[in-house]
Amino acid sequence: MSAPPVELPIVLTATIVPNVAGTAANLETRLAEYRQVLQFCQQFAPVIFLENSGYPLARHPEFAESGRLRIRQFAPSKNPERGKGYQEFEMLDAWLAAESSPPARWLKITGRYQILNLSAILAECRAQKNPLIIDQVARSRQARTYLFCADTEFYRRQMRGKFQQCDDRTGEFIEKVLFREFQKTPAAQVCSFKTQPRISAVAGTSGATFPTGIFQWRLKQSLRWLNRLADQRRLWYSR
């Protein structure tokens, strides 16, 4: 009798106490949103929760480690002025450096983004062979870093240390830094998602909510299908 397939873990990145200017939502709201996404994700896959503000998670039983949840906390960044992307990818690098047995492949989600069609996204990540699945928008020349699936080997080779090029003050956002980096990568290694993510989230800077209507999602799914007939690497339509 064959063993069941190993589940693809979800890596949730979190900063419960933000240390950058222009971040929307108060502490209680942010904590509730992280808790909601964490509980949602554990229905579909084991979760590795990364947090970099030093918030005392032990106060909350929902964040207690279990067979479905691992908690990894890191010291706040020494360079918060360089932006959220800098700090997020600094933490991802630190996690992979510290983890004795990191997963070979994982789905990364920015912690307050609830992906309503997560089951379909995970199924695609298991089926696809590309070392990296990430949406890249050709017109804005940005990679959508809130959601991507990566092989650890690929991340270490192509993405590790790239956060050091980021500085939001000068417009060098992580989305732009990685878009440029992926232009150097062989086409077969990076592709966009086949599945249009259906997002329930609040933008960290503006506090605006993402639209979640099913008809709008179906339209975007159709556009994505047409887009991939011509270009599987980049998207040519807006969010």
C-alpha cells in the first residue's frame, strides 16, 4: 500500500506590530485578520507561520504549535525604513537559513491575504513542475509577491538576498526587483498561475478591500486563460 503524498505546506508571512509608516489597521484588527487567515489555511495544508515583530504569540492559543502549525519568529528588521518587501524577504531568507529541514516546495502567502480558492491553487502547485509559479504583470513590470509557489532550491539560487536591492523610499519595491531578476531566468523555470486567485484581503497601505465578486473573478479567469495561450510567463491585463 503506497504512502499518501506529502502535503505542500503554506508559508504565511506576518508582521503583527508594523514598524513602517503608512500601514493601515490597528493591532487588534491585524491580529484578528492573521488569526482568521491562519485558521482558514490549516483546513487545506500544514502552515509555517513566520512573524518578525516580536509580538508575544504565546498569549493566544490559536498560535500554539501543532501537527498542522509551526511558528517561527524573527527579530524586527534593523532597516524598517526600506519597506515591507525588504522586511518580508529578509525574513524568508532568515527562515530558510535557520530551518534544519525546510520543505522542498512551498506556497507563500502574505499573511492577511485569504485566498478563497486556495484548494485549487494548491492543486495547481502540486501538479505544476516549474520551480517557481508567480504572477508577473508585464505592463507595470512587477511580480505579485503576495502569492507564489517556489522550490526551496530555486529560491536559494534565484531569490535569496535580492531583498537587499529594495528601498521603498526610492521606488525599488520587491515587486520590481524580482521582476527584473526573473528576466534572466530560463522561461521554463518561471510561469504564471493558471488559476486566478480569488482574494479576500485589506490592502496594508490604503486599507482598501479587494473585490471578491464571483462574476468579476470569472471574467479575470477567462482573461487569464486567453493570456496564457499567448504568454504563460507574464500577465498583460491589470488586477
